[in-house]
Amino acid sequence: MKKLTIRTTVRFLALGGFFLFLYPVFFAVLFTAAKNDISTGGLDPIVWCDRLSLIGTGVAILFCCFGFFLSFMGEHFRERKHFNLISKTLTAVCLLAAIIAVFFLSQSLVGPPLSVALIPALALSGIVGAKFYYLSYGKYYPVKILGLTVGIYLAFIVYCAFLGAVDQVLSASATIPTFLAYMVIYLLTKNQSGIDRMMERRKHDLSHLPSNMRRYSTL
């Protein structure tokens, strides 16, 4: 089982990194609100936007992991009908409670209009996480998703340039680190899934895959 550690770790990195594209989306919405004289609690608008965007992205990733765990529970106990029903009911109640809690927390931080916009993102994250359980981690990042993410970050930079704040945003926010983290996770995921496919084509048992094979590049 030790030799599966890297593969398992990469899967959860891929799961967690998928929604990093939400960071510039949240930042753009918050930055627009800050430009329209929304209270930032005395903080610099860029710092305020950065903190809330990181929080929103982090919460979305947690909801994604929660959806993943829900599918795991449903799959693991699918033969135990009564337990499956109880676990799904409890999970639904916990999910609803989490959404309500995040809604009221976000209301206190950014106000009702922006908190309402956060709820669909969280619901989408949970649904995607539930779907991801049934997919190979190599399929989490198709080319169209990579293109969409790169396009979102580029559009965000153009938007900041239009507002004359691109230098300040890039230097004082987590835009560059989040984009680099996304690209590192994408390349690592593709490389490791490529190694899996190569070994599976040769009918090689992945549980006996030599650990040094994980350091090879298939890109």
C-alpha cells in the first residue's frame, strides 16, 4: 500500500486544485463591489478582496471534497439500504446546515447580494466533487477546462488593467501563486495519470509499481 501513497495524494491534490479558477472570479466580483463603495472594514480594497477570495475558494474546495466523500459513503454502503438512507439523510442535513452557515457568515462579511452569488458556486462544487469520485483523477483536467482556467485568469488580468490596478493586484494578491499552484497540480496530475495508463496497458499491477517510476515524466 505504501507505493500507492503518491497516486492517492495526487488524486486529492487534483480534487482540491480543480476550483482554484474560482479565485479570480470571486476577486473580480468583490473588486467591483469595492469600487462601488462597498465597505471593506477599513482594509485596503485589494487586501480585502484577496482575503475573501481565498476564503471563498477554500470553502468551495471543502464542499467539493464533501461531495466526493458523499459519493464514497453511498458507494461503500450501497448494499446496506437502511444505513445508506440514514447516511444520505444526515449528509443532506449537514450540507444544508453548512450552506446556511456559510450564507449568514458571508452576509456579515460582504452583504446579502454577494453572499447570494456564493451559494451556486458552493452547490456546483459539491456536485462536481460527487461526480469526481467515479472518475479517474486523470480526467479531472481535460484540455477544455485548462483552456477555460487560463482564459479566466487572462480575462481577470485584462479587467484589472482596464481599471488601472493590474500592478497593485498582482503584487498584493494571491493571483500569481494560485495560478502557479493550478498549473503545477495540472501537470502533476497529467504526468501521474500518464504513468498509470502506461502501466495498465502493459497489464502491470499498480500496487507493485516501483516508487522510482513515479518520478518519470510522460509529458
